Amino acid sequence: MLRYYKQPVSFFALSHGKEFHCKKFCDNLKFAQPGSCPVCNEDLEETILTCTIQQSIAQRIHLILITNLKEFRYDTEFGCIIWEHDFENIYNINLWKDQMAKAVKEEIAKYELRLQNIKTSLDLTEEEFMGKEKEVYKKIKRRVDIKINANIKKTNEPFFFQELLYVSPVWID
């Protein structure tokens, strides 16, 4: 049974019980009334406003991971510490990974109360992005792979979540 609402919540759609979107997902626009898309004139289709507990937990964890500390004014501790160390020179990668994995685990345990037996792992790599064919430059960013294994408290079923974040400055050759 779908009992959890998808994020972001459209309060107009929530109060009317439905929401509509373009089949082609034009600009990811959402509408409160049926009709046609103003971008491509395709008929709008009804969107389901609810999701499963696994989807709801994944959305909440994603929100925690992409939020800077002190960004949410009602709770300045909500967010992820990774962004506080975004431009830091990392001298000991293993120590940094252990510290960040521990911090992510603590944040999830604090703000996602539907999980238990939380285990986090974090991997840090560098990824290259090549420019257009005519240009000879490349961009290198640090890629943080975050994996979370846990159990849902209500049902004790396993839960797995994986997120990929790009952090740190860009180098151009």
C-alpha cells in the first residue's frame, strides 16, 4: 500500500488529491488541472502522489546528503558534513573516508528514524570529463560514492541506498 508522499510535495495537488505531468516530462513541469502541455501540446497524465516506504526513505536520505549544514534554517544540524569539507586538501584519504562515512551514518540515524542497523561505506575517486571534440581540455572532480545498508524498523526488511556526489574544485588542463 502506498502510504507515503513523494517529495517535493505539491500542496495544491495534495489538497486536490491529484497532479498532472507531461508524458514527455517537458521541463519537469507539473500541473494541478488536466489538459495539454504548454510546451509540446501532449495530453497531461495523472501522477501518483504517493510512494512506498523504501522510496520515501530514499528520498529523505537523498535530501540529507545534498543539503549543506546550516542550510535548513529550522534545524541547522540537518544536512551532510561532506559539503563542509568540499574544498579541503585530503592528505589521508582513508582517514577522510572513515570520518565522512561515520558522519553520514550519524546524520541518517538522527534524521531517518525508520531505519535500524545502519551501515555506511564511502568511496572517493577522481573522474575526468572531456570537453568538446575541438577543444583540448579536461575537468577533474572528486566523486564520492555513498552506500547505505540498513533494515526498515517496521518490517525488518533490508534496505539499500546508493548515492553519487561530485565534490571539490574542478581542474582544467
